[in-house]
Amino acid sequence: MDQSLCTFKTLANIMDSYNLSINLQEKLEKLGGQDWSALAEAASQHGVSPRFYQTVKALAKKEPFPADLYSRLKKTYLQNAARNTIFLARATKLLQDFNANNIDTIALKGIYLAENINRTIAERYFCDIDLLVKRADLPKAIAIAKECDFKPSTYFDPADQDIDIKHVPPMFNHEGLPLEIHWTLLEEDEPFNIDTTELWQRAIPAKVAGVDVLALSPEDFAAHLCLHFTYQHHLSLGLKGLLDITDVLRHFQDQFDWDRFLSIVNSWQCQRVAWLTLTLVREYSTVSIPDEVITVLQPVGIETWVIEQARIQIIEDNSTRARVTPDLAKFSEANSFFSKLRIGLSRVFLPRRVIARLYNLRPNSPKILKGYFLRVKDLSRGYGNRVWNPERQSLQWKNVVAQEQERMKLRAWMGGER
């Protein structure tokens, strides 16, 4: 852990500073080939290889850097440049058609960052086209997306009173590029309170893919990224998520209204999330955050385990997260057969609308029963051996379960639990 933390801190310092300090320059001069390889591996783990290459490119004339590694990073960077260019090209027609049909659109996350905040469109890898529209415009937006070659991946009815999702299930075009059309920023059953009407009132003009759109206000954007990175993704985005926040704060530093940010965070009731995120930003970057902001946000009686656990989670290998879910962790630790049975049944008998989305069925059709059968089959295939085979209950497995329990504990704390 100590070596991973050291590598993470060095990588964060390199990637954060556009103008490298003398102390950092001196540190970089002492790095050998294995050190640079470790940094490149960490960059790949955290999804920031293109940005690492961009930074290394500026250092290549001054620092000793392995030529073969430089070549591989350059290839990754160019591939991402091509991929993001295609994303933006496909977004152009979609956004133009939204405008033509009077659909107000807020560009979210990567597709906005690429052209408005990042230094190049290749700097950040983004997974999909994220757009926010008003819920009343969802049917029209989905219809237009279909006309632009984006097909639904599964069942969705805009009229459903869904509380467990925040966007239309991903839509894909013939190239496999995903589109997510949001109507809110957070699932409606989470312990926060985001008023989307106020988001639209504070939205600012922007241009994406050559089209006039809207963007979240700097303060809303920062608050959203805090929730997205620290709470929704359990810090699993690592350095990529952290850099998004530092980039936004640095880009808008001359106009960022910290009083408005605090007001937004208070109205969303996510003070703990904001405090924890900004504390990490301060620790791993040079971006300026006023002391009084941290003081106002800091929870009463904060315990040291919160920061310690956040540090662990932000640098840990995400491959372990894929091996166990929160429910599987609860199941593994349940003391009685009936407790295990209750957890198992709760994962099988999901609401009809959820089963419908999982298996592309209509919730009111008799075929929904097939969905529950498939659910049992999928759970048995995916988790049966881990749950019932005693040989699987190794010390390594117990450690993975314990890690997931710590993630659950920290997430519950961020949501207001003590």
C-alpha cells in the first residue's frame, strides 16, 4: 500500500501541475526506467494514460524516459484522439436535431470537458455521450436519438415512475458508441435532494461539437462531480475522477463562487460528500480551495477512519471490486440461513420495471416471468460457486468481502448515517 500510495502521489503531482515546480523537476530527474513503468501502469489503472502521455511529452526533452514506453503511450493517445473525434462527430447531428426541435440540452462530463476545459480532446477518455434534458422532453429526445442511429439497448418507458435510475438505458449506434440521455443527476432514491429546475436556471451557454448547448454552472458542475466521483462511483474512478474536479476548479478559479457552491451543497444535502472530496483534492493537487470552505463543510465529530478509508479506496486496484457486490458481501457475512435467504430473495424478486430493463421485456407482459427465471439463472451462474462452495471461503475472499464492507460503510457515512 505504501508503494502504491507513493506512486499515486507522484502521478497526481505530475498530472496536476501544468507548470512543474522545481522540487518536482528534481524528483523526476531521479526516476529510472522501472519508476516510469510503474507510473505508466498506474496511469493505465486509473484511466488517464492519454493525459500521462501528454504530460510526458512535455517532459521528454528534459527527463530520461524509456523510448518503448513512450511509443506505447503515444499510440494510446492517438487512438483516444481518434475515438473522441468520432464521438464528437456523432454528437454534432444529434445536438443539432435537439436544437431544431427546441429540446434544451446540457452537455455533461466528458463531452463537455473535452472541448471546454481539457487542453486537447484526446486528453481525457470518455465512455459515452452524456446529455441532460428535461423529463418532459424525454420521449422526443429518444425519438430523435433513434433517427440519428442510436438504438435502445433494452426496455424503457419515459412514463414509468422510475426511482432507481437517472438516465435512459444506454442507446448504441451501429459503431457501438453509447449515448446516455439523463433527466436528473442522481437516482431519486438516494439520500440527497437535487432540484433539477434550479440546475436549468443556473445553466450557462456552451458549445460542444460545434453546436450551441448549455452546461452546468461551475458550482453545480463541481458539486455534481463530487457526487459522481466520491459517492456514486465509490472513488473507483481514482485519479481520473479527481482530475476532473481539479480541472474544473482551476479552469473557473477566477469566477468560481464559493458561497454559491456552499449554498448548492447545502440544498443538495451532500455536505459530507463535498467535504471528503475537496479534502482529497487538496491532498493530491495544488488547486486552491479556501480554508473556510473546508471548515464550513467539515462534519462535527469527524473520525479519522473516513479519510484513511478514502485514501485506500482512491488508489486500490479496481479489479477486486468486480469480484464482489454489496449484496454478495452482506450475504457472505450473514450469520443465519434465513438472513441469507432474505438477501437472496431480495436480489431475485426485483421490481418488474428493473427485470424488464435487465432482460428487455415489457413489465406488464406474461413474459416477465421468464425474466425472473433468467434472473435466478444468472445469479446462480455468476455467484453460485462463490456463495456455496466452502473452498471458496479463503482468506483472500474474506479480504475482498471486507474491502467491500468498508466501501459500503464509507458510502453510508457520506449519505448521512453514523
